[in-house]
Amino acid sequence: MTVTIRLADPDDAPAIRSIYAPVVEETAISFESDPPTTAEIRERVASTLPARPWLVCERDESVVGYAAASVFKDRDAYRWAVDVSAYVAADYRRRGVGRGLYESLLTVLERQGFCSAHAVVALPNPASVGLHESVGFERVGVHEAVGYKHGEWRDVGRWERSLRDRPADPDEPVSVASLADETLEAAFAAGAALVER
């Protein structure tokens, strides 16, 4: 069995949608009301790269999970921070896929020059909390009853992780495309090594 972590491609949109749509429809984990279409996911992937990474994990050439970074806030001063998320196909949860994706994603973000990663978790969600804390995120607060989905008010927790020291005069983060192939390959291999075969 082969496991690969790589940069996503817009053509991965159908597989990504098949992972994400049930989360939107059946749970309160995502606060989206309707699953995005394949075309919308294709656009999300295309518009995220090359500035920030969007990764997929494949087992025997089938996409079984993905992780992505997005803009933390629109204001210029926040440009060294990113929001991150990861989703894993139901049949592949608790097999190291999420942890492997985050290992690769966080390494790439650090190499790009980002300083912190932030995650928002709809509560309760012990699996997501466990995943984030297992890769070094720390809980920084809870917004109580901030979202309403499936007939209930939902709390949202915030987690963050430092990616590197914050320099006094930071250089601008670089694009994913500007990183050396060897840097990306090493980050992807390190993450893939954490996934159960």
C-alpha cells in the first residue's frame, strides 16, 4: 500500500468534495449550510495555491484526506498568520491521515515564513481537539453559542500553534511555488510516514 502527500490540484475537487460534503450535511463540524459544488472547490484550491498550501493524502492513488491553509484575517498586519483545517474520509479516520497532513502542512507553512497557525473547532469535537493538540496546538479560547446549526447553538473553540520565532523585522512570507522541490518533498515524506499502511 502506498501513501503519498502532495500539493492538491484543482482536478482533485471531486474527491475533496466527497470527503467534505457529508461533514457539511450530516454534522455541525462545518458551519457551512450547503456543501460547496465541485466547481466551487476547484476554485478554492486554485485560489489558495500558490500563496498557501492545500495538500491531499492519497492511499493507493485515492484521495483520503486533505488539509489547507487560508488567510487568517484580511488586515495586512495579520499576513504572518494562517488559518488551517484538515478533513479525512470517514473510512480512514484514526489512521494517522490527519496527523500526517498537518505534519506536512505546518512544515511547509514554516518554510514559507509564516509565524503562527490557527484552527477553529466547532464543539464538541473530541477527535478534532485531539488531532490539533497532538500536533502542538494549544487552546486559546471559546466563543460560546456563536453558531446555530442543526437546531442547536454551537460553541466554537480556537487553537493556535507557533510555527517559528517572530523576528523583529520579518520578511514577507514566500509562495509555495518558490520553495525548492526538495523542501516540499521532505515535508510530504515526513507526513506520509505517519500514516498507517
